[in-house]
Amino acid sequence: MSGADDASASVQRARDIFSPEEIQRLIAPSRWRGLALIAHCWAVIVGLWALCVLVPHPLLILLAVPLIGTRQLGLAVLQHDGAHYTLHPNKRVNDWVSEWLLNRPLFGESVVAYRKYHLQHHRLTQQPDDPDLHLSAKFPITRSSFRRKMWRDLSGQTGLKQYGNLIRSALSRGKVQHHSSGPNDVSGRISGFWQRLGPNLAINLVFLAGFTLAGAWYLYFILWVLPAFTWERFITRLRNIGEHAVVPDNDDRLRNTRTVIANLIERAFIAPYRVNYHLEHHLLVSCPCYLLPDAHRLLIDKGLLPRMEVKRGYREVLEAALSLPEPVAA
């Protein structure tokens, strides 16, 4: 526990703080807990769908949109666990559920490409070659800049742009694979598009068919497409800000990543499945999300809280991230 003994030492590795026995306990994935979280995520989504079909009151639907958007982020959070092989000890099961139960229902695919990219972020956190540095380097910003970003997210503009880019990428994949160009490349583009997004669209057609059979086809667009284009985009931005924006030390694992102590409302509408314990995740990347609170308590027991970058709720995060003064009008 050398990192805890020397208050001036920069923490770089989990073993700087945790004993081998503690590490082993914190990285042991359960055969059922990860799968149970996936089941919980889908149970919340489908339960809200069924409730709104049975009681299609506008206020209930209005509440369901952000709740479902948060569970859509929850699918991404659990897929992120899959990228670290912490959803299930069997790697084939881990990758299968990551793709087919978490990624494909929206617009993702295999977890393999994301894993390769994401592990670079962990190796190079907040360093010049960090592939995610662009998400945090622009902060702090002004409050007016944040309001403009929030409006783009909640009005669907961000979603349209990002999903539009994904569709164009899927179409161009076929062109690259078939080395075709000009008027004869249509079949290649369609083939590449179907390989990339065909399974996703098929799953979504099943969702749409279910709503149609229930006599509420329109709720598919309100309770699945709309949250993905709006609320999920907005809270993904909040999550990114919370994790690495305006951290105090880019070279210390206790201070280049942030944990946000989220209350019950924040966990329901912003931070599902312990995604707020990001400092602990970066310190011990193989720790399943359901054990991150244990890692947090262990760090506190070791007397490290004063050295850790921790905020009490997302309001505190935004106060720090939106601290740039507004420009003075000429």
C-alpha cells in the first residue's frame, strides 16, 4: 500500500494502493450479476413500454422518455463493461451478449473494435495521444456555450448528425470492401450497409412490430427513437464532462479521472449502473461495475479521499466545467 503511505507519490497503478488479495477480490467477475444487470436494463425499458401502451397519458410518456434514454445509456455502459471482459467470465458469452443484447438494438456492432480503441484511452488517459482527449480538453467553457450544446442535444440535432455519420460510414464500407466507384458501386454500398446495420434494423423492426400489434405503433418512435436522439445524447455529454473535464492533475490516477457521488434521481436519469464511479474504474479497469462502490469504500478506508477527485453530484461538476467567464461585448 505504498501509494497510501506517501501522500506526495503519484498513483499510476492499482497495486500502488491495493494489495494483491484486494485486487483479486475486486476483479472477479460473477457468472450471473452482469447478465442480471442486462436483464434489469431491458426489464425497465420493456416495462415502461408496456405501461405507456396500457396508460398512454402524455405525462407518463413524457416521464418515460428520459427514463428510457438513461437505460439506453445503460446498454452502452454495460457494453463498456463487456469491452473489459467483466460482464461474464466466459469471453465468448461476454462478447456475444455485448453485441446482440447491448449494441445491436441501437446502432452498435461487435465490441471488438471499441475494445481496441477504448483500451488506448486507458493507457494514455489525459495524455496528448489519448483518443478521448478531445472530450475533455475544451473545458472549462462558458455557460452560454453549454446551453447551446444542450439545446442541440435535446432538440435532436446532435443525434441526427451522429447517426447520419454512422449511416454514411456504413454505406462507404461497402464501397471500400468492393473497391468500386462511380455508378456501378450501388450493390457494394448496399451490401456494406446491410452487413453493418442490417441486424440492427431487423431487431428494431421486431420492436416496431410489437408496438403495432399492441395498437400503438407510434410509441416505437416516441419511446425508442426519440430518447436515443435526444436524452441519451445529452446525458452522454454530461457523463463525458463528469469523467475527465477540468481534472486537477493529468498524471495522477487519483486526480486525472473523476468520481461523481450520484443520488437516486441522478442514477435514474443520468448515471446508470455505477458509471459515476469512473476514478475507481480507471484505477482498476477489470473491476465489474457492480463492484466499483466496494473499490470506492476501500479507497476511503485507506484514507485516500482527500487526494481523490470526487464531486458531490453533477451540479458540482457543471459548476467547475462551466466556469469560463462570458466574453465581454465590444
